[in-house]
Amino acid sequence: MIAGNGLRWILTVVFAVPVMYGTWRACAPGTEAGDRVDQAFHVVAGSLMIAMVWPWGTVLPTGPQFIALVAGAAWFLGSAPLRAATGARVAASYAALPHAVMTAAMAWMVAVMGTASPGHGGGTHAHAGAHVPDVSGATLMRLTGAWPRLAAVGLAVLLVAIGLRWLALAFDRTPIVPRGARTAVGGAEGAPAHACHAAMALGMAEMFVLLV
């Protein structure tokens, strides 16, 4: 999707941070089973975002990516209240909502972008709603049509808001999780987790901007 190597590497590093953190959390001793599933979905999502940045990612089949991301969104939203303590389910659902929104937004991106394939005059092709412009630009693919582009802009703005909120939480030392409540990922989270979520959200926002 990205034409410039510099931007590719920047976004790769941005997405690699939450991938590495999620891998560490998933493998850490004492992590509960549900939390391991949370982290596994984060690792998958971050890895797919890295793949979208590079040309080799265009050969990945769209169907499995879409299914995995939809499953992740459903998991975050559906499991959070079930894993929360009594009386804290509303707070847990609220905390899980940004994760579900981000994963669903990524599923939409995969569905719109589709996959690119070689062998057509050295170029690429994409699903309806996107076209491949001159490779001298920042991105190899842009959306066509008012509604897809408007949706991409809206999602970018929403992701920036989510990312900035998580970034603020990363710098906020005041506990915000009510007693007995659990966040959507890994129980009560600290600054490193919030920072990783912020990096993921802001990196995704940049990807949506590049589609417009």
C-alpha cells in the first residue's frame, strides 16, 4: 500500500511495538487464558497492519484476514462483560469498545483494499472502490467514490481521538479502572499497554488518511 520506503519503515516500527508487547504479554507466566486471547488478536492485527504497508502483503488472501479481524472485534466486545466482576460489566464493555472499533475498522480496510496480485503488466489490482495511482505518490492505492472516502476520513478522525485518549492515559498516573472492573485487554493496564494501543490507533489513522 505504501510507496515510499521511509514511510514504510516508520509505520512498520509503529506497528511492531504493539506486536512485540502483545507477544510478550501473551507468553508471560501467569497471564489468564482470556488475556492471552486478547493479546493474540492484537498480535494478529498488528502483524496484518505491517503486511499492508509492504508490497508482499498484497499476496495475502483477503478472506482469512477479514474473518480473523471480525472474530477479534466480536471477541473484544463479547468477552469483556463476561470476564468482568459483578457490577463492573458496563465499565468493561466501555473499555473494550475502542478495541472492537479498531479491529472492525481494520476489517473494513481489508475488505476495501482487497489484495494486489502481480502479473498484470507489473502493476496491481484491487477490489472495487480503490484504484492504483502513480507509484510516485505516498501510497499505491486510493479509494474512489465519495462514500468510501468519507468513511475513511471518519474512521481516521475516530482513530486519532482513540489514540490521543490512550496516549493521555499513558501519561496519567491516576488509576482509572473501578474496583472489580477489567479493561478489554489484560485486566488493569498500565502506561506501556496504553502507549502501545495509542501507537496502533494513530498508525491506523495514518493508513486511512493515505487511502483518501
